[in-house]
Amino acid sequence: MSSRRFLVCFYTSNINMATKLFERLSNDYLKLLDDKEDFNVIISTGESSKIFQVHSNVLRYRSLYFHNELAKASKDENNHKKINLNHISTQQFEIIIKYIYGGVILIEDQDASFIFELMLVACEFLLEELVKYLETQLIETNSSWLRLRFSHIYKTSFQNNQLQDLQKWCNDIVAKYPDKLFESEDFISFPENALISLIKRDDLQMEEKKIWDYVIKWGIAQNPGLSSDPTSWTNENFLALKATLKTVCLLFAFFK
């Protein structure tokens, strides 16, 4: 056997061996989660303020959010750091913390609404891998639920830049059925990045003039007190609308 082939076989063998050991590693870390002897962080969650006794080293290396929170938290008389997460439900955090410790995701019995909210919690904790997994679950197995709440899903996804897959899924639908978004009651409250992402597409099934009319409508809504009748506007009103639509106008000029 050549030395190169030996190294390839050795490397492949070690990858397979390491893969087989992941389950044991995961189980051991989940046991650590239940170990009450060496914890040094106390996290309270939910309305009932349930307490989780956890370990700073695990939290810091698994989540940038907790890395930053632990850096700010002070120690109590028992040398424990405390983090208050009362805005997170206990049920949500139990799933999150088991993922952080053991890499397991236990959502088999959860409905789409719970998974969606859990995904937003994962975004808050900057758990990119978990966010991607939950996005995929929603898109591949709960697309009908997403469609029924399309306006809310669209708006929420563009309020968080971590949700790239969900943003693309939404825009793929809007490209084919633009009225689904532009005729929505929530259209004027959509974030600017959502509007920009649509204008950048070259497959949006809507005439440019009509798109521009909606853009003007959106721009007016971003300036409270600005009349919907342009004939009553002052020079200051026009300048305010121009400033609001500056980025969008540049895109129209670029794609002409």
C-alpha cells in the first residue's frame, strides 16, 4: 500500500471512528447537565422561574450570547453567576439547553407554532446550527402553516438576518404571487430590507410602474403625518420622502 493511500485510509478510518463516538459523548454531556455538584451558573426561566443549574464553560463555548452574558454577570455569595431569562418559556429552554449540552433536538411532538417561536429563541441565543435546522423543518414539513400566516412570517423573517432560508422561501413565493405581499394590510409596516430584497430580484411578476406605486405608498407610511395626496406636500415633505426612499431609489436606477 502506498504511503498516500495509507494516509487516506487512516484519515477516513479515524473520521468513521470519531463519528461512532459522538453518541456516547452526547449522552455524557447530557448527564453533566443533570450533575448538581459542579455547576456555577443559575438560569431562571418562564413565569414559574424554574431554575437551571448549568456550567459556564459549556455555555460560553456553545453560544456567543451566553459568552457575552456571562462576561457581564456578577457572582453571588456562593460564587454562582445568575442569568434571568423569564421571557423564555421553561419548555423552550429545556429544548435549547439539551441542544447546547448534547446536540440533541427534541421537537417531534411539537406543532409548527412552537417550532417557529423556538427558532426565534435560537436566533436570540445565536445558535446558528439550530436555527438552520428549525428553518428547514418549518419549510419542508410545515409549509402550509407558513402560508396561512404568510404576512407575519415574511415580516418576522426579515427582522432577523439569521433567517436567510426563510427569507428566500418567502421571496420565492412573492416573486410568483406579488399581490400576496403588496396587497397585504401589513405591507406598509414591512422592514426596508424586505422591500429591497424584492426589488433586487429579476423574476418579480409585476410591472415596474406598479412596484414603484407600492414603494411610494410604503415611503409615505414611514413618515407619520405625511398626506397621501402629493398635491398638498411642501418642499420639506418631498425631501423627507426622498430621504426615506434613498436606498430604494438607487436600486431602481441601477436595475433600469
